[in-house]
Amino acid sequence: MLLSFSVDKEAIRIYKTNSAQSTMKILGTSTLHDWEMKADDLQGTVDAEMASESINIKELKLTVPVEALKSGKGPMDANAYKALKKDKHPKIFYELISVSEQKKVTSGHFKMQSRGKLTVAGESRILNVPIDVKQKDHGLEISGVTSFNMSSFEVEAPSFMMGAVTTGDKITIQFTINYN
């Protein structure tokens, strides 16, 4: 069910990501230790209608260059880029399909269920992700957490030290994205 609300035309705006005020972490495990990568470049837009008691997200697109994912460990990054098929698919894409189940938490803060298409390493899958959406002075903040298996995108879990250390298949993505 797509939620729709009538608002003044002046409330309709297209906002762009503010990478400096946004965070995205990818968390995983390995046979040696847990690991984390951060995205330092998030590019996208959200088309939203905002009213005092509702938010209607009409369109949302997000792009993350694979090389924007950093662990702070060069060899780990190189193995991750190879597993993500960076040379053939240099970007990860997300496109919102719909938003449903909007629940007001406080004025300007809502919990919603989002449904969108995530494309990783050239493979696309539909994900349902619960999100928090907050109205800010000059835009929106959208945050959430989701987990999935890398193998569902045909991504083979990276290994290190000639296979002595392997990563787990399941990853968790935590994000807080600010749009101005």
C-alpha cells in the first residue's frame, strides 16, 4: 500500500544527499574477527512531500561507489572490491519502490516500511527495510538497519591468507542519510 497525502505544492521538494552528514556502515564476521566498512561517498536524491503531520516519499535513489567502501585495511578493501566485481560493476544502487505502514512517533518523526531494489555486483534484489524518517530544518534524515546474505547477490564471501580466513555470508547495513 503506497501512502499518499495532499499538501501544498510548496512542500514538494527534491533533496540531495549530504555525504558529510551521512553514514553507512557494513558489518560482517570472519573466522578471525568481526569487520566493518564505511561508505565515505553517498550520492542520491529524495523527492518528498512534507506536511506537519506526514511525509510522502515519492522517489528515492542512492548510489554508492564500490571504492567508497573503506575498512581502513588496504588488503581487506582490495578483496572486498574484487568480491563486489568492482571492475565490471563500480557502483551499488538502491531505488525505492514504495513506502507503507507510516506511523507517527513524534511531530516530524515517522517509522515506515520501505520496499526497494538494491543492485550489488550487477545483481538486483528487492528488500523490505524498516526506516525512521525525520524532518530536519532543511530536509530529511532517513535511517535504518537491514541484513542479508552476500550470496543472494551472487557475491562470494571474500577470503584472506590463501583461504585461512573467510568472511561470513551475512552482512548488516546500518545507515543514517541526510538529505538537504
